[in-house]
Amino acid sequence: MNNIYLELTKEFNTGKTRAIISSGQAVVLHRLAVMSKDGDWIVREDSEVIEHILSVLSNHGARYRFGAPFNIRWMSGGWSAHFEFSYDGIRVRTDFVTRPPRVSDSLRAKLWQIYDGKDTPFVDVKTLAELKKTNREKDYIVIGELARLMIDPKDQFLYSRSARDLIFLSEKYPDLIAELGNQRQVLKKISEGENKLEEALDAERRDFIHANEKRLEMYMKAAEKWLSLWPEIQKEIEGLPLLESHKIIVKKAEGILPFRV
């Protein structure tokens, strides 16, 4: 079966690079998973880009799932937009952001320079590792495997989730521990042995999880009124073409869902 998410990426990027594959599909493309149940993209923060992607989704019969309107005013505030449609008997879910969490503005700008014109752009292992610092335990296993794909030992030190890997690296590159210790406090525990290092890695993972939970809580609180209206909005847009329902959703969200949190 064709990978619908790769096909969509080609359609999104017809004529110019508008969308970069991220999250689960990027894990697949880095050969760390066989499949992912949905598609995530980082898209250019540009009205033409959003209109083009909406048109592609409309051609596939997509409909909105709960989230922010796919409009530059909300996207520039860090919100995400979500859609779904059926394809060959499967449910295709698509998620879009222009400002992904834990990706700086400078790195985001660099991504567009790196991937401009690429046939199937997907995020590099370091960017993907940052994106995977979620509140899901399983994502930290992915980060650990991504670290093993990194070429630069400095990156391996900064992203590894394995005490044994870090101890091996410290024996091979002892000078880097002092250099990188202030960037990642866990590295200071290497000298205390595997057990202490594993405890520190567990604590670090929990800190990342709690930080992402707090970030999501802010957005959830800001969206409380929007969520309460969503069942009524769904009924109103039921059966409408996506571009028509999009206009309704944008109008309904104005004054209800803040552009920024």
C-alpha cells in the first residue's frame, strides 16, 4: 500500500516546500518504526501555504477534528490544527503546526533553508528528539534510539537515554563531560556509576514530562470555552465541504479561542 502521508507531503509541496514531516512519520522515515497511525507536519507560517494545504485536504474530503482553526493568527500562537479523512478504508489523521514546541525560531528558520526543494522533507534526528520530549513515556525510548543515530558525540551525550551508552561515551570522550555538564546535569552523575546515572535519567525524563504537561495545560485552559462549543459547531459543519466549514470555524473561534496563550 502507498504511504498516504508521503503522498500528501508531495501534494502539500507541489511547486515549493510548504510542509516538513515530523513526529511519528519522521520516526518511520528514520527507520526506527514500521508505521505510524497519523501524520504530523511543520508548515511554513504563510497564508498561501495554509490555503494550499487546506485545498489539498479538501480534495481528499477531509473534515476538522477538535483543535484550532488552520489560520495563521492561531498557528503563529503555537496552536495546532487537526483533520481526518478516509482513504482505502483507513482513517487518516493529519496534524499541523507552524511553531512546534521546543524548536527555537532560529532552528525553525534553518529547517526551511535545509529542506527547501527536497522531495520528501522530514526533520533531522536532533529536531525530532526535541519534538519527542512529550508527556508520553514511549517517546523517551524513541529519543534514546535517535541518539544512537547521531554522528556527533556531543549530540549523543546530550540526548542519550541509556546509562550504559553514556558511560561508554565518557570512556571514549572524557573531555566532553566537563564541557557539556552544564548543558545537561545528568552527565555529572556518570562518575557515580550506573545506578545513580539511571536514577538521574529517570528524574530528567519526569522533568521533561511535567514541563510538557504544564505547556499543554495552558493551552487546554485557554481552549475550555472553545471545547464546550465544539459539539454544537460539529453539528453545524456536518456534511459541508472543508473550505466552507473552515470559514465557519474561523468565524466561530474569533473572540472565543485566543490567538496566543
